[in-house]
Amino acid sequence: MAEEGQYFRPVKDFCQRIVVTCEPDDALVDVVGTMREKNISSVVVCENHLPSGIMTDRDLRNKVVAAGTDPSTLAVRAIMNRPLSVIGENDLLYEALYRMSRERIHRLVVVDGQGKLSGIITDSDIIRLQSHSPHQLVLDIENARDLEELKTVYTRIQDLVLHLSGSGTKTRDVVRMIAHLNDQILLRLIALIRQDRFSDLPERFAFVVLGSEGRGEQTLLTDQDNAIIYGDELGPGEIRKIEDFSQVLIDSLIAIGIPPCTGGIMANNKEWRRSLGKWSDQLDRWLQAPTPNHVLSCGTFVDIRTIYGDPSFEEQLKAQVYKHVQRNELFLMRMVENTLRFAPPIGWFGKIKGEKDGEHSGMLEIKKAGIFALSEGVKALAIQAGKLEGSTHQRLEALLRDKVVNKKMVATIAESFDFLVLMRLRGQVEALSEGRTPDNYIQLERLNMMEFGRLQIALKGVVKFQEFIKGHFKLHLLR
């Protein structure tokens, strides 16, 4: 397997299976003796046979030695770290890398489906893989010293995707990797900007991403969808600092190669930079008067995901949306009605209709043909169920658990969505390889018979889902 492909294998293939454990009330000196005897740097703490914490040699240095505390008087509980950072044994190795980088830790405890201890994985385990990899990209992002270095790394993300597209890696995993790397780019960029010019920004604000970026479903056609929320208590001077910061941030994103949103959904636009109270008022306006434009704007906003800053703003605004739709589902009905306008272009006998004329004649706009209808339809169900967190797939899993949709429908949606995203990503890879700007069009004439058949099945799956949500939200009651 190509070295990059290693990162899309499950953690259980790489983690250390033999893990030394102890209990919270074990004597610290006894556990330290075990660590010395086995030459290990950490011990997993278990309660009732489930991992609940971890103690490392760093804890000993910082909490015992440096503090001048007598270790013979302590139990493990006194210095252990909790809550414990864990990862599922079937999660991808890249997910472990991302978590360690994001949380600034060196190890993750691996658990099975029941939460029982399965192993442990460290950054050293990952570093042992060859360096030309997503892991190296993350390290280079973290070590970037200026915009030029970040721009270089951002270009390498596209190169990696080009390589992975021919390696057999699942499209869903590639898309998730793109999202993780883009998050890392954003975080490093914000750190550089704050270090250079904005060290005194107020704490009560959040930079959030929206739309497909909020769902973690970006492909190679990536523009900006972001916003800023700040506390109602901030004064004029603090608000001006946030305004200046937002302009520098958006300009810097453009400079490293991430184009601006054509619709202006960016934090440097005052319409997308508001106090929490004003965002709450704006949500009310969108929800209470669900015009097509309001539905589109609100639909983009509710994919909100906090990249930097106070996450409580996101939680409060989502709660407001959930509360509104419990009282009145008209907004959701209009939202679903809007998705039905994007009917898959299937004619008689399953013929797929491409564009009739223009530069894209004979081509299919894959987002309008099905991706939008699926992601927005699932989003409407997720809003109704109060399950907006995560990607379209994660929302589907939550809806299945709550019995909003059955397994057969989930399978239909997931398979259709994955194939349509695969077609979009492949079309974008082809465009880059040919020196063209990537877009959402695919060339139908390039599909072989099997691919064309799978595309027909995927688009028919979109039709089935649209029929389902049309009935679920009782659109026949709309006038």
C-alpha cells in the first residue's frame, strides 16, 4: 500500500495492544516502580474495567517533583489526567493524528465499541511511518512561519489529493482529510496573525465556518464560508479590533489560495460579523419569514462549526433554531420545498440530461443534480431532530439511531451521496491535471458503462429521498 494510504487504515492496525493499567487509588510509588521496571512513559487508569484517565512521566515531573511533594503520600488519583482522550479502534489513523495535533497531546487511548480498553497509540507510532504523508503536512502547517510557507503547504494538499484519487482510498476518507487539513491551515493562520498584530483580541468571540466547510465536506473546489460571533458586552474599541482582525484574516486566506465566497459569506462582511444578540435577532428574521433567500442564508448558517474561540455561541444559536422549529415547522417545509427545485435530471428510460448549450454543453452539474438535495434534505431532518452536529453521514447515523429514517433509506442516501461526491472529486482532479480550474461539472461522455449505470442509480436514489422528505414534512399542506 502507498505510504499515504496507511493513514486511511484503522487505528487498531497500528496501536500497541499491551497496555499497563492501574486503578485511581493505587499507591503512586508502586505505579512509578512499574513504569520504571517496564520502561514506559504512561499508565492508563481504569475504573470498573473501563479506562477513565492516564498518568504520564510528565505528570510526575510537573505535579510531584517540581512541586516538591512527597510521592509516598499520594495515590494515582492525585495526579492523573482526566477526562481521558480516547479514539475508537476502527477510526482512521489520520483521525488519531488530527486529534493529537488539535488537542496538543502525544497519545490516545484506543477503545472498542463498548468503550473497553483496546490499546494505546502515540505520536511516535505515527512518526515511524514515512515522512511524505498527511502527517508531514500537519507538521509543516504547525511549523509554518508566514503566509508564503502556508501557501506552499496548501498547494501540497491538492497534490496529495491528486495522488490519493488513484490509490483506492475511499472518497469519504479523502474528503474528511481535506477538512482536517483545512482546519489546521486556519488555526495556524489565526495563530500567526494574532502573534503578529492582534495579541490583545478580546476572549469573547468565535470564528466559525459554515456550509460545506462547517459540515467538513469540502472537495478541491473550496471557497470561503465563514463568520464571526462576539459577546454582547464588548465595547466599541474591542469590536473594532475584531473587525480589523477579520479583514486581515480573510485577506490572508485569499493570499494563500483560498478564494473568497462569491456571495460574500465571510467574516469581513459586517452582515456575517455580529454580536451574539444580533445573530439571534437575524436567526429569528430568517426563521419567521422563510423566503427563498432567508432559507438559503439560514441553511448555510446552521452548518456552523467553531474553528477558533468560544464554542458556547454556536451551542446557543443551534438551540434557538431547535426551539423555533419545535413550535413552527414552516421554515423546514420551505427549506425542503427549496431542495425539491433541484430535481435530478433523469429523463425517460433513465437518460441523464446534461447542459443543453454553452461552455458546459453535454456536462452535468453534479452538485445541483443531487448533492445539494441530499445534504440539504438530511439537514432539514437533522434540524427537526436536534442533531445538527457533524457531516451528512454523521447526521444520518444520528437520525437512524432516533428512528427518523430506516436502514434502507440511510443506505440509499449514503450510497447516492458518496458516489455523487466521488464523481465531483474525480472531475475536479481531472480539471487540475489538465490545467483547468476545478468546478462542479462532470463530463458524461467520459463515463464508462458501469459508471454511467452507477450514476443513474445514485440519481434515482436522490429521487426516492426527495419523495420521502416531501411526505415526511407534509408539503402538500403548503399553498
